[in-house]
Amino acid sequence: MNTTTLHPPKIIYEVWENLPEGTSCQLINNNLVMSPAPLDVHQFILNEINIELSLYLQKNIGQIRIAPYDVDFSKRNIF
């Protein structure tokens, strides 16, 4: 039995906090909003931008990372 079963979430932030890593979900104004998968054209353009940025940054500044990151504005708004 996991801890979520023993201690069910009391607030929506706790629900969001217990979602599996990588879940495409945002917490907006205390509501869970699921994000759709990106289209193929989006992935293609993202890759082209990443290549150009990576080449520039490696020569001049450092490195670039591509990954979903959570931006926590508050316990009610996490994008």
C-alpha cells in the first residue's frame, strides 16, 4: 500500500505533487490542466532551433538543455 492510499491528498497541489514524473500536466489557478502531445512539425522546428543554439552556445558560452522543467510560481500555479 502506498502513502497516497494511506494519506489521500487534501488539496489539489498535493494531487499534482503526487503525479508520476513526466506527466504533461500543469497546475493553473488551482486546476489540473493536461497538455496535449506536440505535433510533428513542432518537434522538427524545436530540433532545428536546438541545433543552432547548441552550436552557438558551445562555442561562446556553455551548454543548452532540452527537457520539460517545472516553473513554480506558487502552490496554485506550476507550469
